Amino acid sequence: MFAELGHFSLILALLMSMLLAIYPLWGAQKNHQQMMATAKPLAIGMFLFTAFSYVALTYAFYTDDFSIAYVAHHSNSLLPWYYKITAVWGGHEGSFLLWVLIFAIWTVAVALLSDGIPKAMVARVLSILGMVAIGFYLFMLWASNPFESLLPFYPVDGRDLNPLLQDFGMIIHPPMLYMGYVGFSVAFAFAIAALISGQLDSTWARWSRPWTIAAWGFLTVGIALGSWWAYYELGWGGWWFWDPVENASFMPWLIGTALMHSLAVTEKRKIFKSWTVLLAISAFSLSLLGTFLVRSGILVSVHSFASDPTRGLFILALLGIVIGGSLILYAVRAPQLKSVGRYEWFSREVMLIGNNLLLTAATMVVLLGTLLPLVHKELGLGSISIGAPFFNEMFVYLIVPFVLLLAIGPLSRWKRQSPKALQKHLIVAFAISVSAAFLIQASYDQMTYMATLGLVLSGWIFVSTIQEIMQRTDASHNKERSLLKRLTSLTPSHWGMVFGHIGFAVMLIGITLVSNYEEEKDLRMRPGDVVELGGYAFQFTGVRDLVGPNYSGHVGIVDVYTDTSLSEKVTHLEAEKRFYPVQRTSMTEAGIDSGISRDLFVALGEQLNNGAWALRLYIKPFVNWIWAGAFLMAFGGVLSMCDKRYRMAKVAKVKQRFAKLATPDVEASNVATAQKVSQGQA
Amino acid sequence: MNPRRQKRLMGISAIVLLVAAAVWMMLTALSENIDHFYTPSEIVEGKNGAMPQVGQRLRIGGMVVPGTVNRDPDTLAVSFDLVDVGPIVTVSYNGILPDLFREGQGIVATGRLTEFDFIVAEEVLAKHDEEYMPPELAEKMKGIKHVKPQNIGAGQ
């Protein structure tokens, strides 16, 4: 049957990964061309078998094959077809299959898009990816097989997908997040391959940059989608809970951000090599740690749907091997990672490393806050939980120097920057951001220190980013050209940086305003009741029944007016309370009116006596800016990648020109020449 | 000391100072934000020989005793009793209870202890799973499975 074929195909994928782990690396070490050449077909094979296996499972979901345990546990014949397809990753086993599929996609992408990179390097990178893949395939087949059969006794209908996951946000959140998580494996593989080969010049940084940026972009979008989903689906109006599972995805993001910047320094200035390698190892290790935390079931949260200690142990072992192995290799090779560049204490390099340290410190804070409760419990000291205020407080401390450096870093020169030359810029930026902060706050009732701080910081980023663009466009020789021409003369990767930083400022504005000026009311309301909140009048008009394909429930209807005279209507909101009978769970679907400057948010609570209902009303100023900022950052990543890819293609072209001369042992020097040529042209 | 070494020394001591300050800040923030977890019997009888202080912030996990959920007819104020295997602790809360809040169900509340057996909660959590029981509570109730929450208190 189809599902058995899927299982078999997964075993073949494991075999492929084993071959991939051995042959190309062996070939690279022995300089054996044919063995190196096996890397590409093996990577493609691994991908195809995994993809087939994934399709087989999807088909089982689509056709309601409840003889498969996983399908029976996570689907139901009443589930709409699109949720049947996405239910594949609604539980543990299937989401792991998605994980390995995405891993295979990254691997095959490296195999296909690395024409500009020496064969030996690609062979090593793919071998490392193959090694990591072995671990994951073994894990799937041994401890979390999605194709496990319930035959001969299987249920007539399935237990349904967790209602929380029956939502559009959930359709795209996990694949995006996994793309990010798993994508750091490529940066990791490049770093390890560089360590193995001993080719520790900065070229590996250049090759792994676009991959790192891609992974980081996916992770950014994935986290933002998760936050957005929590906002409208959980009915608490919160967008970040410092939930351990959120933290698990946030840590690789923080280190990934540091890695992205550190790679840039290593590529351009040939320094911080050793630090960059360490970050590459850490980013992937934290991704694995995140997987371990979520999948082992030691964390209790919305996400840990299925948990099993043996699985946790397996991932922990894998984590130990990956981290331990790579750190040993690092320790052996690190002394060779000599940095050649010189720089003064006040220079762009130092500011970038400063921000790297701050990002690392932030990761430490999150790691401590996430792991301390686990350690505390394991030591027998009793259960504790660490509240959101801890994280918030620490992040406020960290963000001040972070933003300061973020703003002046791009304005500064490499090697040496005289502080005096920056003075004017800084004074202007400070004056503008402070006045902007006061102006924005004047439109709200009261001022708070936190809001002022947040707004000054975001204004600071905005102004200095603009200053930086002006500095770049003015200083160059093209003064007489039009502004548009001058702006387009900046490289896409430069615009990538600009968008990344502006996106961060936009997000910071959203976070600041929504945290300081949101208004909330939990109310008992009877049909016809009117309540005023934040300059709007909310009228509860009543509740009607709701019948969905696999749920039933109530819809609370609220009309919003500009004032209590109820003359001018702003919007009509419907907040749902759904009951899913198969899983016997209730779900809240908030009614939200989204806007640029505010969201109106209504959630329906429980039914009280006398026809009254509990209602939760929110006004969330600028909350959408949080996610808009994240998408801007990811867009910046896309821009940078375009640039890099372009360069990659150019390197390949130049290399072809040298191809006549090329023999394996002079290949490396050709690439070096190609780089010089392409840098000269850029 | 030559100037270069002096510079290096300054740099290193600055880093050490910064790290020390950061660690100190982190520990202060941490000590203010740790919520210890208690079960109702631990609140009344003490945990590892130490009684929780009145006024302390804490987390409590227990089963909602059936028949004890009292709602104020005009507001959202609600109070209910929690139990594990011994004494009962009363929790009061003002707000919307989670979707899965039900009598006989395991819940977790975060709040402040205002009397020796009374908690004013800021947050009440019930997990999105029918059979969910806080893991701490499940551990506590291991081996005493015959005491079912339905059999304690009023019963239905």
C-alpha cells in the first residue's frame, strides 16, 4: 500500500544519507573526483525519497486512512480537506517528517546552487549535512514513525486535529519556522567543512552568508507568524508570552542575527573568524536544543502535543554528539583561525562585535530563563516558573546599548572612526528622535518613561539609517547625478541592511506603543449594554448560534461606535466561541478590526446567568507594526540574498573563464582571483 | 607597563566589570520574578518544612473542587477551591476564566497569597487538553490514584 511505500522510502532516504555522509567526505579528503561527484546525486536521492514519503503520508491524511495510528490521532473525516493536508504536521511524528523534508530541501538546494564553490568544499558540506540527516532519519524510524499501523484493529474515525491548529496561521507557521531552524544547519555545515579542510580563510564566510540570511529570514517570518497566530487565536490579545517554546525559537534567531553580522565582518575584513565559527555552531545547536525542548515533553505548553521521554533522550544524545563533536573539532582547529585585520577600539568592527556580544547576552538571558526551571526541578529544589517581567526587564537593559550601537555602527568606518566626526550626526539624530517621541506621546493621555525610551530608540534608528544613506550617496563621486540614480547606486545588500534596521525600528515602535498604551476591559455584558473604552463605544448586541463543519458554538456580536451616542459606526465585530466535540475542547476566535494605528479586539468568554456573557475588550495601538517590522526585516534579508546570489553567479562566470587553466589543485586560487575580480566590479 | 599592555588591561577590566554588572542585574531581576510552585496542601502544611509567607507571589496547581465555583452576579469576580490530596485553598479571580476551566479539572493559577489559605490570582491557566493535569500535581498524586477529585468535596 501507499503508506508502506512511504515507510520504505524513508528507509531508503536513511541509506542515502549514510552514503552521503561517507563518500563525498572521503573523496574530498583523498582528492578523489568520482567520490566527490557522488554528493549531488546522493543529495537529490535523499530529497526525492523523503519527498515521496511525505507525499505518502499526506495522501493517507487526504484519504482518511485511519489504519495509520498517526492519521487516526490527528485527523477526522469531518475535517476540511485543507486542514487534512496541513494536519500532517499537526502532531509530533508528522512535524518531524516535515522537519526532515525541509532538511532534505536545504541539502538539495546546497547541492544544486553551489556551482561557484570548489567541489571539495561542496562535497564536505553535503557530507556534514548527510551526517546530521542520519541522526534525524534514525530518530524518525526508531522513535517516531508516522507510518505506524493500527492494523488489524483500527478506529472508524479519527480523533481530530487539535482545534488550536485548525487555522490559517498554523498552516504556514511551522513550515516557515522549520525552514529557519533547519536552515542554520547549512551555515553549520559550512563552518564544520571549513574546520575539517583546514581552509580557514574567509571564503567560507562568503559562501555561507546567503544561506544564513535565507535561514534567518525564514525564521523571522516563522516567529512573526507564530506571534500573530497566538494574538488572534488564543483570545488573550497577547503577542509574546515568553513561553518556553517561543523562547526555543527565539534563541536561534538571536544567535542567527549575530551570526549574520559576524559573517559580514569575517567576509569583508577577514577578522573574528573564530567567533563566527563558534556562532555558526551555536545557532544550529540552539535549533537542536529548541527541538529537544519542544519534542521531549519536558516543557508543558500549547505546542508540546505529543511527548515521550525516549524521544527526548534520543534528541538529547544527538544534541550531545553534534555540539560535543563540533566543539572538539573547533578546539583542535581554533588556533589556526588567526585573524589578520587590524582595527582600533572605535571602529565599525568593534561596534559589530559589541552588538554580537549583546545578542549573545540576550540569548543567555533567554536560555537561563528557559532552562532554570528545568534545572531547578531536576535538582529537587521544587518547581518554579520565571515570569515574563524577568525577560522584559533584561531586554530593556540590553536594548539600550544595542540600539545605540546599531545606529552608529553603519555610520562608522571600518578600521578606525574618529568619534568627533560622528558628533554632528549623533546630536541631530538625538534631537529629532527625542522630539518625535514627545510629539507621538502627546497624542496619548499620559507619558511613561518606558514609552519615551522606546520611541527615542526607534526614532534614533530611523534617523541614523537615513543619515547613513545620505552619507553613502553624498560622499561618492556621483554628486551631480539625480537622487534616484544615487539611491539605486547602492547595492541590494546595502538596502537589505537598511530594511533590516528600519524593520527593527518599526517593530520596536509597535512593541513600545502596544505595551504602554493598550487598554483592556474584562466585562460582564448583557445584550444591549454599551461600554466605553479608549475613545470608542462598544455595544454588545447579542449572541447567535454557530454551526461549523466540525464544531458548533456561539458568536458574540459587538458593534463599535465613535462615541456613546452610537451615531457613527466604526466597525462590526464577531467573536466566536467554538466547541469541537471530537476533542471536547473549546476555542476562542477573537473578533478583530485591524488598522495601522490600532486594533479593536473582542473575545467572547463564558456564558453567565441572566443572559449575560463575559467579554474581553482590547484596544491595541500599533500592534500590527510588530509583525510589519518582522516582515520588513525578512524582506531586507531577501534583498541581501539577491545581491549575494548575483555575486555567486558572477564568481561562477569568472571561474568558467579560468576553467581552461583549472585543475583541482589550483581551483582554490582561481576562486580567490574570481573574488577579487567580482569585488572590484561590485 | 607599556602603553599597549596598559590599554589591554583597561579593556579587559572594563569587560570584567561589565560582565559582573550584567550578572548582578540578571540575578536581581531573576530573584524578583521567580514564582515557586505549590500544591494546596503545601500551602497549608508547608513545603520541605518551610511555610509560604503571606503576601508572597506564587503559583498554585490543583483540582477545582466541584460545587465550589462562586460567581458574583454583577461582575466577573469568581472564587473556587483547589485541592490535591489534603487541605483546601480558596482562589479568587477577577476576569475571564480560560476556555477549559471546569469543575474537577486541574488548573494552575499565579497570584499572591493574602491569607494562609487564600490566594488572589492574576492569571488562571487550564491547558487545552481534557486530561491535562499539571505535571507537578500528577507527580504529587502518584500512587494515590484512588483519591479522585470527584470524590473530594461536594461531589456531583
